[in-house]
Amino acid sequence: MMRGQGPGVSGTASPQGAEALLRRLEWTVLKRLDGLLQGDYRTLLRGAGVDLADLREYQYGDDVRHIDWNVTARLQQPHVRQFHEDRDLTAWFLLDLSGSVHFGSGDVSKLAVSAGFVTALARVVTRHGNRVGALFYGGGEPGVEGLLRPGASRTHVLELLARMQRPRPPAAKPARAAAPSGAAGTALYDLLRTAEGVLQRRSLVFVVSDFISAPGWEEALGRLARRHDVVAVRLFDPAEMALPDVGLVTLEDAETGEQIFVDATDPAFRARYAALAEAAEAALAEALGRVGVDLLELATDDDLLDALLRFADLRRRRAFGGGLPAHLAGARPDAPALEPLGDAA
């Protein structure tokens, strides 16, 4: 089983393991997705056109970045620009592989969920003749550790999966006495700032992270969203939202090594923990909404097919207007657990 306690991921990192996992996803997830979407991937993979096609009145849910302010002022009614669809789509995955993403309170880590979602979606994109690329952040060294140039083959998707699951040395941790609260950890700003320089052509961009990061990334994400179609995929584990009653326990920051001893039997402590988690979640949603980025939440107990269908629903509503459904706006429907990916130990 793949668990979240270790610093790296093993088992499926070999070419044979990646091939077996991709074949399994193609048969158990993508084949079912084909049937449910009836082959209609047009809205899911909607290209980012640049040639103006038409203007129409603004509808609730339209991307405010497409408002034509000159026409709006002249007609005294908000209008949005519509573009000819660019069928040659490039999708980029900005992948947070830092220490906190390796956590999982059960048999499935956040990294396992990320690998399944990214691999399945990358295969959907490439099967329709489009390209995928990736930036990898947070291996053994701080900052962006690697780049996978866009490609459109099945072999390219296998390379993406293998690089996500490549064993990584644990990040250097400060001495325990020198690890005060706020010690350096993930800085998503570095990943987003690097992406600004790498992504030259307008693309569909997925920022896949648990967003447990040093502050200051919001402005960089906003700049990226002004040039690209950006979707934030937030990874989380249920134990991060509500601490279970597990008695006296030592909690350790996976990235800084900072430790704290807590009494999880104390209802007041668990209530404060849940309140802080809820406040952090609300702040993240508010920050993403402020910069015009859609949010898809992906938990370690999520069903992968359900997650892909929720993403398709989000894209469809974004394409044709209308508000987001409740499960995309925050609440998440109950779903069967996602099976562990591969035979990683």
C-alpha cells in the first residue's frame, strides 16, 4: 500500500509499474468516462482561442476576463467576447511534490491521488491529439526541480507518471532547536513564477497542490490566470480538516521537522483544530476567487472517476455560463474511496 508517512514514493516508479498503472486507469476509469461523457470531450478540453468570433451579453458565471469594457460602456450592458476555439490545446500541470503532499492518514496519500488524477487527465488530453507538459516542484531540493516539455504520445504520459513517482530524498530539515514556527517549507510562489517564464503560449494550466505554502503566491497566480486558463486542484486528507480522537500524539511538519505533542482526546483542542482548518479553507477559496481561478477539491478518499466527472461539470458550466454546483463551490458529495494506485509499499 502507498502511505503518506514516507518522504518518497516507490514501487510504481519503474517503467513497468507506470505502464501497469496507466493500463489499469485506461480500463477502469477512462473507458467508463468515455461511456458517461458519450465521447463529448469538447467542453472538457476547450481550447483557448485568440481570434474574436462574436460578442454577447454577460451571463452569470461567465469569465469576467472576457468582458469587453468598451462595448459595455457604449451599450450600458455588460458584454463578453467569444473566441474561435483553438483545437490545438496544450495543458500544463504545475505539480507540488513537496513533503506535505506525501501525507495520507489511510492507505492513500495525497500524492497517490494527484498521480491518478493527473495521469488520467493527461491521457484524455493526449488521446485527442493535444499536448501536455509539466513542472515539478519540491523534491529533495527547494524550488522547481524539473521540466517536462509538452508532448502528445502515450509514452509521454508514462514519462510524466514515472517522474511524479520517482523516489526523492527527504528535503533537508533544520535542526530541531533551529526550527521555529514559520520555518521555511513550501513556497508555491517559486513554482508559479517559474511557470510565468516557461509558458509562452496561452494554455490550460492545472496547479495541483495541497496549497500548504508560505504566503505570497496569490499575486503570481493572478498574473498566470490573466494569460492562461487556470484550474486549481486542491489535494487534502480528511484528517487535515478534522483531527480524529487518537489520544496523545506527536505531530511533525513533513517539511521543516518541527514537532508538537498534542492531546487529541481533548474536544476543545479538536474544535480549535477544525476551526483553523475551516478558516484556512475559506481563505484559500476566497484568494482563488479573487484572482479568477476555478477550484476543484480532491481528497484522499475520493473516487477518481467522480473527480473527473466533477471537473467535466466545472468546465461545462464555465463554458456555457451559470454558477458552480454545490460540490464544486465547497461541499463535496460522498464518494467511494479511491483505490491505492499501484503496489507501492
